[in-house]
Amino acid sequence: MGIINIKYNLGDKMIIGLPRAMLYYRYKVMWETFFNELGCEIITSPHTNKRMLSDGIKYSIDECCLPSKIYMGHVYSLIGKCNYILVPRIASCNKRNDVCVKFNALYDIVRNSFKNIKLLDYNVDVHNKKTEKNAFIRMGKFLGKNYISSLKAYNKALNAQIIDQNQKCMQQNKLLECNDKLKILIVSHPYNNYDRLIGYPVTEYINKLGGIPIYADISDKNKSIKKSKEISESLYWIYNKELVGSIKLFEDKIDGIILLTAFPCGPDSLVNELIIRKITKIPKINIILDELQADAGLQTRIESFFDILSEKNRISG
């Protein structure tokens, strides 16, 4: 991999770059609020496009999952445009819930893939007593802010994140009450669902066919984690627990399930097999996203699924 030489000439105000990939879709509001409170400017990478994916592939090994490759493309697009690029490390969110190892490894992968790049990170690993609160305070102090300012910024950011999630849940709950349209639960991570290149076309096709897309990641997280035990008591990854539990929360209000998985995600491949075996009363399809996918094939599969659901409702109705 080539060496990238960077010359920063960005003025006096601190500019933080946010790659629009991976955990951005989970923590967007929190990150933006935190940095705004500290007086920093924010630049976010553009929506994913084919050029960005191509750049990400160039700076990734073949075995990396598709979202990781996309992430590398987003990082590359921010080089030279900001003082620091945020690349957090997250290993565990509480004592019984770990995350996929890629969220812990991304910082080191990025640091070793791009030379002369300035990264900003924070470490969350509750197993080793590294809490999110302390991680944000340390990040604020690294940016030259004192403890009180960093703590206030974190508290405001956390509150903004909670409010945003609650609002999304309320909006989605209203959609779940609609009885005249097919409601399709998309079971996938936010970085798949909302990425304009790989996952968002699924939402567009559902809307085009007159259905209502429902997102598994928009749910009460604590309730979803508890509900996940009805499917598996030993599920390991917290983000997958949330998705699996949401199926149980919504199962009486949806008509079908789309399992949306990015190749070659190990956790999702195992969890989706579990869902297919344990959730038997709701029709479902498993769609694998890869860097060579064609929109026509994706659209055809979703149209066929809608035909099946419509016929099922006609017969049962």
C-alpha cells in the first residue's frame, strides 16, 4: 500500500472528520453533538458510491467484510480535509455483551493502512473498566478541553442520542399500526440498512412496491435484548441480540422479514441461520450483499417476495 503525504492547512478551528460508515449510523447524533459542544467543526464523508467502494477495496485485504471495505473508502475520502478522523475502538458495551471484533480492530487497521494520517479515537471496553463516559472525557481533554467541559459535552451528547432514538421508535410504532400495506421488517445493521450503495436500495424497492419498511435496529434496545433470550440464551454479540430481539417485539405486526447480510460477515451468517430455524411463522428471505451485486437481481427477489406475501394474505384473508 502506498504512502499518503498530507499537508494540513485548515485554519485555526479544529475540524473532525466522521466516516459515514460502520458505527456512524448508530452514533451520528452523539458524535455530532459532542464535537459541536466542544466548539469543533465537523466534516462527514459523502454517501457511499462505487468509487469510494473501489478505494476501500484497494486498502483492504480480501477477507474483510463489505462494510469494513466501505469504511476504508470513507476514511480515505477524508484524508487532507480535517485535522483528525474519528475512528473509535469498541470492544464490549457491558459485562455480558461483546461486539464483533472488527469494531475493536478498525483503529489499528486504519492506522496501519494509511501513513501520516491523524486519527482521533476513544476506547470502550467495559470488561476492562473502560466506560463510554470516561472515554469521551479523555477524548475531550485530548482536544484541549477541561474535564467539566468534556463531561457536559458528553452528557448533552448522550441525552441527544437517547431523544433521537426515542423519536425514531415513536415514528416507527405509528407505521406498525398501518393495516392496509405490507410491513417488511429489515433485519440488518444500520451500516447496511442506510448505506446508499449497498442496503438502502432495499428500502427504495419496498417503498416502490407499496410496502412499509420497518427497521429492526429501531427498537427499545433493552427490551430487544431481553426478548432475544426467547430465541437464544447464549447469543454472544450485543448488536445481534438487539436485532434478534426486535423480531420478537414486532412479530405480531409484520408480514415478512428480510435478512440483509453483508458478505462475509461471520456473526450475521450464524445468527441468520438461527433466525431461519427458530422463526417459522413469518415468511422471510435472506439477501447477501456483496461488492458485485446487481440492482436488477435484488429488485427481482424483493418483487417475488412481495408476490408471495400478497398471495398469502389473500388466502388467509
